[in-house]
Amino acid sequence: AALAIVAATDLVTTISAAFAARFADTFGLIVKPAPFAAVALDVTLVWSHVRDADPVLRWFRSVLAGTAAQS
């Protein structure tokens, strides 16, 4: 949705370089590097205690945590 909005207005957005490259031609966008340095952000994973013991969601949370720890 962000790309469609940017394409139809004078607004800008920040997205991953790979995503921008993939859709730039489709939306007629000009891709430029961000005018600021990349910043590391903290990631917080929140879930309901109701599903805390669900094996699939436990697995998914562990996959997310492992992926975040690698970056």
C-alpha cells in the first residue's frame, strides 16, 4: 500500500532496498539511499498468556527470536 500511495503523491517512504528494487518499475518510483545512517532497533515480542503453551506458537516465537538474534 505504501508504494501505491507514494506513486500517487509527492510523499516518500523508507523500505528495504530489495523491496524497492523489485517494485520501482511497477510503480514508476525513483529509488535513492536514505539520507541518514541505519539505526539498530530493539524488537519486542508480545503474546497472550492464553496461548503461551501452544506448541506451534512456541516454535514460531523461537524462530523469531533466533532470527532476531542473528542480526
